[in-house]
Amino acid sequence: MTSFDLVEPRSLEEAFRYLDPSDPAIRPFGGGTALMLMIKAQMYKPQRLVSLGRLGGRFSGISFDANACRIGAMTRFATLEHSPEIAARLPVITEAMKTLANVRVRNVATVGGNLGHADPHLDLPPIWLVLDAKVTVVNRGGERVLPVADIFSGYYETTLGNDELIAEVEVPVRQGWRSKYVKVTTRATHDWPALGLAISVQIDGHLIKDLRIVLSAAVDFPRRLLGAEAVLRGAAIDEPLLQRAGEAAAEEADMESDSRGTGDYKRHLLRAHLRRAVLALAAE
Amino acid sequence: MTSFRNIDRSVPRLEGREKVTGKAEYVHHLRLPGMLYGKIFRSTVPHGRIKHIDVSAAAAVEGVYRVVTIDDIRTIIPHPYYGPAFHDQPVLADGKVRFAGEPVAVVIATDRRVAEEAAGLITAEYEELPAVFDEVEAMTSDVIVHDELKPAATFPDLQHLKGRSGTNVALDYKLRRGDVDAGFAAADRIFEHTFRNQQVMHTPLEPFVTVAEPGDGRMTLHTASQGPSFVRIEIARLLGWPENRVRVKVPFLGGGFGGKLYIKLEALVASLALLVQCPVKISLTMEEQFFMVTRHPCTVRIKSGVNNDGKIVARRCDVIWNGGAYADIGPRVTQKAGFTSAGPYDIENVSIDSYAVYTNRPPAGALRGFGAPQTAWAYETHMDMIADALGMDQIEFRRKNLLREGREQATGTPMRDAALDAVLDQVSTRMAWSEPVDRGTGRIRRGRGIAVGFKGITAPTTSVAMVNCYADGSCALYIGTVDMGQGSDTVMAQIAAEVLEIDAESIRVIHSDTDVTPYDMGTLGSRSTFHMGTAVLLAAKDAKNKIAELARELSLPPGNNLPLPELFRRKYGMQAGNIIGTGSFIPDYEKPEKDTGRSTKATPFWGVGASGAEVEVDTETGHFTVTKLVNVADVGVPLNPKLVQVQLSGAAIMQLGFTLTEEMIFSEGQLTNGSFADYKIPTLLDLPAEFINECVESRQNDGPFGAKGAGETSTIALSPAIGNALADAIGIRLTDLPLTPEKVFKALSDAKRLWSAGG
């Protein structure tokens, strides 16, 4: 790490003045928890870092209306963790915070930075996907809205332009849906997940009316398991159905071996935890 | 009964307040005027001849002072090879690299970030050579890591070291007792198993760091070292200087665990400072520690002859220690852990072969337990496998064979003050062993296991201590023991204070500074309380005698209660003078016979511990939890019960990581998980819900106030206790550490396949 400039603009206009999309040594950042590690490891050598932490406006705060929950991109994890509204309306997020990194990281890391980092092991992105969240991204000329799922294009890769900033995340209010995130670790408790599994269901008795299943960590970016969803959608929960769903999930998920487990073991874990998660959601 | 004011009292750590308020001194924080920073450029291949090193781009970076290779080092140290057992490790790679991660060059710059940046611009070309990584393969491999073996002959117990030239064997230690083949022939049953231990690392919170400060024909080293006296001796030898021109200072250490022993960064940083004639500092990153020193991977083959009544009549152990590219203290691990590798059992016929071998991995050295946990993993798993086959209760089987007080251990050294029975009994009680166990239902299965183990202590080693009573009656203790978190300052003050009849809290402990504090062999291998503790006891007694002498000289009647400051005033006419008491201790030792390993004094005392574990297994995923963990130790008389308790729990947590989650993973000699995102040490969240650490009532009769060391005891039997519990839960044995959920799952699936194939 060699010296670089750090600027903290107070307005979007000022931020864009400091940013230069054509210069890879100039980057925006949220909390910086991931970026600092890359800088220390000499994987990234910045000349200027532009903190978005003081932008305020739509970049900050959590608000709810009848249709959606809106979360500013610079909202820190600790704010989500301790928000009574989030606990009441999106408890899957509050629950995930219990094992998400550590208190030092949660006090600093931001929702937007976390999405932009596109590390497949992160816990929040699969949850946004399963909640059907959208993001608003802004550039000098305007803004666009896209599903969170469309941000990711590869391992640490996104579809966002160099001139774009994530401004806010919007989670729709979906009546009758319940969600669950399972962080499956295979070593120490504070390890990165071997696989992350987020599931959201709309259940009527034992009938799954609709659902979303998202797999993370074991794949290059968080992905919906559409095959397994198709098996379960509209079906009544029973053992053979769960078996078929597990097989479909293991079949469609392309999982590699790493220090957290072989691909075969992860497929087995996926089958087992998918089944358990659906049963747990049905029992809620 | 004697009553004590300092002994068996949980005196709060003397340095506790300094530490929690962030005022404690560490080398990490040290900055000297004009100090430069070094950054190491490391080898990318595990074995190769260096064809070319290009430092030009690095040298051109603004702020870079100099880039150094072995050719520069040689102008300072003509024979730049160091090590405690072999002088085999070059200060920087010398024509050849022997592991991926080996230091090849160093950038010295005015700023550590600049040095880091420039080191990234160095390039090296290698002619790659075939490499060997596995210890068993290295025994017979055509790949030879060192063409020439260079024994150091520093330590009396290793003086006979020759190694086997033309092979990778740096040391072959032998122990022969009775006739093991005849024993096997006469035994009712024979059991033979092989066990493996993985490579792991110390992970001190404070990574390795050294500052060298050159003076006028002198050198001061500020270094995070567990053995300042050894550093001074070795640096003086390398430089060809007398010892009195090298000064080694060690403040507090942020953990050592055996890693910061002997000589690590010191020779390199001392050379750099002499080259540039400025103070130089090298601070390793957390990640670079994987390339400094590690714990030996180890393969143990163990064969036992057992009679149907459960009596073990013969045992053979073949232990192969993977020492990596440089021997470090591995040969001593090989010998010390070798001689106890048949376990704490009374066996008539024993044969042990223990080999230290070179491979192309990062070097291995001392790590908390000094090899004992690796051998105990083997012999205590083996013990349970035999008990299962004989249909005997695991504890009964052990009791039947346990070494009792006065009996000769395999070396011929009698067991003295070794509470093996007591620790086993107490674990049995804490585990409620006689009660039935809840085995779980459905996919959840539960089980329990126990294990017992022992270790010999590194010998012979010397400690020297000095007590200085100042003219106002206050006292300071001058010792080379390094407080690295274990609380040695506090315990040593307790010992001195007890003799001097004052409170431990009033004593000041002067930290290691070889210009000031006397010799100590090192803070290692559970030796400080016993060795340095005895030296401190002698020093305090010496001071006390001198105080009495002074009183006699002043014609005071015996039993007078004149306070010390008044004695000084009467002697010198004012507040002046010192009374200095000194003490020196080396225990009796008998060198093992070369061909039989026999010695009647192989160890000054025995480290003795037992563990018990309960596990809960999710048989669908292989995920399992240690729900209860009990560690019972024989520490003699606990001088400071609270410190003993945290030593036991700390060591147990460390060993828990080595049992469950930690493993350095290599692909063709390249470490693939060399960061703490991928190499997982346990945190508080990983601790068993029920976690008991305690000691039995015991006494080390020749120890200071009946005490012996406590720093490693709970590491010895922990892994096999958990492995045995796992086997009890699922009916399957794992023989290779670490015990991971995937291994459990795979063992269960393979067993299921076998059952279904068998119909």
C-alpha cells in the first residue's frame, strides 16, 4: 500500500467531480471493509478513493411505505441489525446479522458497498435476491432501476458501469411470504459459508403457492435455482417432493471444490439443507 | 501445615492493567530515529536453482534504500547459515530455494509501504527441481532436499546428531527395551494402525517482528523472541563477535506458542542493519507467518501385542516427522516426543524409531506440546481401537496398563510425581463415565470418549535469576523468561515474594535484556515454572541469606526485626547499596544411549493430562459439535490457580483448532489457504457448551513450592478424546486429523455403501 488521496464528498455532484470512470486507480467506496483488504494485499493500488459515506439523501436511511422498504446504499449493517422495523418486517435480515462477519465489520460495512463488491460468499446479496429486491443506480446523466439479480455477472464481477453508483435498495412488501437464510459453514463458526441458501415461500397449508430459492458462496455469484423452484412451485410438501427438489437443485448448481468442501459434498449439503429449510418454513 | 502469603493465590497478572489500557510495550510499536523498513521477496517455487534475480525495478523506486540478496549478506556474515540443531538455513536463499515462500531478497526502504511496493517489482528465474512434500515419501525419495547435512552441536542432548547423509533423514532416534519381536510372538492378539497429523501454524496475534540497531562495534536487537539468550549466542556466532557486543531486548510478546524460539528473523535483520548502518525493522504480516515456522505433519505407525486379559506386552512405534525445508528444532521434537510415543503405559517390550525428515514444505519447529499431541493422537486412538476389539471398557483397559509411580518408563527413567491415575479418574468422574450415555435419536447421534497422555520435558536446560533488593527495601527480579501471555511475570514474582516474605504485587519484574538479565535457555516446553521458578527461589534465598549476613555484620541479634532500609542505612550511612541474590538451576540429566535410547534421567518432570469429550453428530451432513470438553492436568501445586486455569483452557482451545478446523493445504508445494479467511482458527463461538479445565491435587516434590509446568498439558490428550467420542457416536474411526464434517460424512456414506453392498 502506498499513499493515496481520500475524499469525502457531501453531494452527488461533488462525488462525480472526484470520480473518473476511465481511471481504474480512482474508485468510490462505502465502508471499505473489503477494499482495504485488497489494498493491503496489494491487489489494488488506488490513487484516489471517494467515500460515499457522507452523501446523505437517498444514499442513507431506511423507510417503509405500503408497497416497499427503501434502504439507502450507505446504510451500515449495524443499522439494519438494530432496526426494529427491519426486525418486524424483514426478520430474515435481522437473523442473518447474528453470524454475519463481526461487530467491527457490521459497524462499518454498507449495503451498497457489499453489493458492488460482488464476492459470492457474502450473506446479504442472496437475501436481497430472494426478497425480489431492486436497486437504483445513478450516474451523471440519470438513473436506472434493475433487479438485484441483474447486478452480478461473475466472480467479483458486476454489470454496473464504471460511472454508476448504487444509490438505494428497494424491497417490495409481499403479503404472505416467509423467508429464511441458511449459512452453511464447514469449519469454524465464523468461517465464510461453504454454501449460502436463501429461500422465500408463499405457503398455504402444505401447498407451496410460490417461492424463490437462491444459492450463494459455492457458485460464482448468487443464483436462483429455477429447476428446484419449478419442482416445488404449486406442489404439496411431502418427502418425495423434497427429494426431487433436492436432486434438481444439486443437478443445476455448478459447485466447485475448495477448502470448505468438495463439489460432491456441497451438493449433498445443498440437498439436505434445502429440504430442512422448506420444512422449517412450512412449520413457521 | 505451612501457610503461604503468595503461593496458591490467584494474584492478578502484574501487567494486566498495562495491557488492557494499551500501555504495554511490544516490538511491534517500536520506532527508532532514522529507522528503515525491510520487506521480504519470497520464492514462488518449492524447489529450484536460482538462475537470476532482477532487483533493478525495485531499486529504482523512490524511497528504496537498498535491495539485498545473499551476496550482500555474505559481506557481513561469511557463513550465513543458522539454526538450533543444524546450521542449515541460509539467511536468504543461497543459490537454491527449498520451499515456496522462502525469503530470496529484501527491500530496505524509508517506509514500509514503499518497501512492500518495491518488493512486488522483484523478479526471479528458477530452474525448477523435482520436489518431495510427504514425510513418508521423503524417507526413500530420490529427491534430496539438502545435499550436505550441517549439525550444529549446540545442545548437549543433540550433540550426537549426524543425520544420514545422502538421505532426507536429519535425525533418527531409537529406543529399544526388552525384545519387541519376542513380545509380539508371545502375545494373544496383534493390532497395527497408522495415523496422520496435518500441518498447522502457531498464529500468534503479534506476528514475528525484529528491530536491529547497530552501534559502534555493537548491536542491539529488539525482537519478539521467546529465547533472547539463544538469539544473542547465535548472532554472536554468525558475526564472529563476543557475546557482550550483542544485546537482545524483549518486551512483552503477543503470543509465541513455540514459534518465536531459537532464531527467526534476527540474523536477517541484524545483517541488514549492519549493511546500511541504520536501524532496520521487519514486521511480518499475519499471512507471512505461514512461511516462518509451522508444526510438523507427522505419520505414526503403531503396532501392539496384547494378551486377552488386556495386558499390553509389546509395542512398536515408527514416527516420521515432516520437518519441511529446514530442521529448526525438529530433531529435538523428534527425540523428545519420540521417547514418549508408546504412551504412558507399562510395557515390557518397546521399540521406537522416530525420524526427522526434510521436505520441500515450510519449516516446522516447536509448537505447544512439542510433538506430544501428534503421538498421543496415534497411541490414544490405537488404545480405543484395541479396547473395542477386546470388548473392554476404555478406561479399564488404560488403568490396566498405566505406568504407576516408581515404575520405569520405556527409557528406563522412573515415573515420579506423575499423577496419571488421578487425572484419568477425575476425567472419568467429570464425564460421569459409569452412567449410561444418551446416544441420541434419528439422524442425531451422540458419543463420548476419553484419552490420557504425557510428555517429557526438554532437558538439560539452564535458567539463571537475579533478585535485587534496593536501598529502600523494594525488590526487582531480573529474569530472561518472556511473558508472552502465560503470566510468568506474576508467578515468578510470587515465588520470590514468598521467600522474601513480601507481597508478589510489590515486586517489579525486569524484562529480558541480555545486557541486564542473566541467561535463560528459553521460554518453552512448560519449563519456566520449574526451571526458572527454581532459579528464582534460589536467588531469593541467596538474597535472604545475604540480608541475614548483613544483620550479623551489623552485630544485630538473630531474629531482630529491623527493616531492610534500616540495615542499609546502618551499613552505608544513608539510603544506598544493593543486596543481589543469584540463583542458577540445571536439572540432572543423563544423555540417552545412542543405540537403545536408555536414560535413567530423560526428563526433569512429567507433563501429565487427560481429556474427555462428548460429541453430537448430525449423521445426514457429517456436521458435529463438541458439546462437552473436560481437561484435567497434573501441574503439581498450582502456584496461581487462576493463571493455571487459563493456561489449561487456552491450550485446549488451541488444540481444538488443530483437531477440528486448522490445516495448511498444499497443492504441489504451494500453500493454497495462506490467509485467515481460509485457514480457520477457533473463536469463542466454537467453544463447547460445557468446557471444564482443572487440575488434580498433586505435588512435584523437587519443583518450586511443589509446582511444575502447565502450559501444554491440556493439548496432549484432547484430539484423541474427541476422535474417540466421534467413533463412539457413529461407530467409525477417523485416523487422520483434522476431523472435518466432510470426513465424517464420507466415512458414514462409505460405511452405508458397504452395508448395502453386503446386503
